Amino acid sequence: MSERTYLDHNATAPVRPEASHALLEALGAAGNGSSIHGEGRSARARIEAARTEVGALVGVDPRGVIFTSCGTEADALALTPDYQRGSEQIRCDVLLTSAVEHAGVLRGHRFPADRVEILPVDPRGRLDVDALHEALARHAGEGRRALVSLMLANNETGVIQPVADVARRAHLHGAMVHTDAVQAAGRIAIDAKALGVDLLSMSAHKIGGAPGAGALVAVEPDLRPAPIFAGGAQERGRRAGSENVPAIVAFGAAAAAARRDLAVDVERIAVLRDRLETALRCEFPELVLLVGDVDRLPNTSCLALPGVTAETFVIALDLAGVAVSAGAACSSGKVGPSHVLAAMGVPERIARSAIRLSFGWSSGEEDVDRALGAFRRVLPGLMRRARAA
């Protein structure tokens, strides 16, 4: 098979060499991080070194980093009505979230369905801040504390949400704030303290780590969400179960590499994406670029060819050697249009044809060249099909 082009980093990024090396080294070492013998102490030291690197990527005290199995588990750990800060018990009565969140967040995790309020977004996919303000005031006025969960950047469109403004408004009403930064971490600079959030979710495999590790970050290290399940005292009693040392160590290595290269990669990857978008829009005016006029991740494009289903578009590009996706990877197999685009009010004919292209740390100019070649080969036939439909 000829060389392929991978443009699906938002689904999962290729493992970075640094992470691969760290993973293999950890796999070759014995020891449970909870054991007190030499091997156990060595495993613990590797976990804590990774914790420091993961915390540094988002500008927080490593003591606030809680390792999980993935980003979805990190969200599940965050979305609980019950927290403890020191000796203070904190009870959140309602979850406020946006209509474009990850499917797990929309389901509320540990909040009952009747305690989850989904707020609208504008046509560009950004939270309707006035609707949030009204909801916060209403719940506070009726004696309810809210937990607000708003993703930092959308996985399908790349749109960046006004998290800092939301956090400021939420705290004025006594609410707590969680942000799902799974797509944003390692792709834009993040200072969780400056954002003003209480909790932040991350995932290793989105930044070039190995699958099997994620993290929930408490900006104040003494903030403790109620554990999901009972067990041992791992992660300072916040997440029971033996730590996945190899995946955690690889997570730390990927976080260190992402932080080291961030400033250069943000600019380099944006140039690649913009070059591809500009060429495609010039050559194929039938293509629709969604949310091209709003602040978004530098690596993400959302394109549509009205009249051609996204599945057909993805398969045609795959056969031409280019890997892209139709919406979120975790929603694969869906028949209907993206809930994200539906919430934005995108017409169904366009939403059903939308695909996502996402660059990353391993992308280069040759990927743009090969992708353009693939589009030039497949788009004329797809457009003929669309006109005939």
C-alpha cells in the first residue's frame, strides 16, 4: 500500500517517540506503586515524575493531578454532586452544560437526568453566555448550587469556548466549574489557574501518549470529588485501583514533549491546516467550511460537501489514502447528523455531509500535499453524485 496520510489526530494521536520509549522502559520494570519495597518505590517515583509533567502542561500543582484510565473517566469523576475541600463538604444540586459537549458529559454521569440542564450555543458553536447567566441566577435564587461543565475546545469543530468568562460568572453565583480540555491540552497553551476553573479533564492518547491513561486535575489540590468506586487508597484516596504505571509514564513523557514543542507546533500546524483549507476552497467552492470565522484549535477543520453523506466522503478519502473522520470517533456508527452541528443550527443537508480533518505533532507539508492530491482525485466524482441526487 502507498504511504498514507493521517489527519485524525482528534480521534487519537500517533504515539510520540518519547512516550513509546518511556512506555517500553516501564513495561520492563517490575513494581506496584503502592508497594514499599525498592521496586514499588521506583514505580511510585515514575508515577510522581509523570504527575509533575502532566500538571506542568496545564500550569497546576502536581498534587492536584488524579490519574484515571481515560478522559471519559476523568469527566465521570468530575461530574459528581459531592465534593470535599479540606473539612468542608460541598454539594452541587444541578449540572449546567452546553449542547455541544462530549456524549458522556451530556448524560450527566452521576447527576440524575432531571438535574442536568443543557444550555444552547450560538451558530458558531459557542455557549450562549446569557442563557448560562440566567440559569445560574435562577438556581442560586432558589437555593441550588450548580456545577458548570464546559469543554475548552470542541472535538468536532475545534471551536474554543469562553471558559474564563464562564468561570468568572459561575463563581459569582457560588457555582463550581469543570472544563473538558481533552482536545485542547497540548494543542493550545493552557493555564488552568488563569482560566479560573476548579477541575480540568485530560487524556493521554490525544497528545501522543499511550491509550489507557487520563487525568482529572483539581486546580486546588485539596478539592476532592467523591470517588466513583470504593477500594484502596491510590491517588490519595481519590481513585481506587492499581495505577497503570506504563501508560501513566508514557502520559508524562508525552506531556513533557507537548509542552516543549507547543509554541512552535501551534504555529506550524495552523499553517498546514490553513494551507489545506485555502487550496480546497479555491479549487472546490462547493465545499463548505464550517466555523472558519471563529477562534478554534489550530489543527482542526470541519468541511462539508452538501449532497454527499459523511460516511461516503470518509470512505472515498480512505480509499485514496487519507484518514479523516465523520464527527467524533466515540460516536462512530451513528446514522444521524452530529449533535454538535445540530445544536449550532447547521442545516441537516450540510450536517450529514460534514467531515473532520485534524492535524497533530507528526503532521508535515507532505501530508497537505497528499491530502490535496486525494481530494482532487475523489471530489469530482463525489460532486457529480451530489448534483445527480
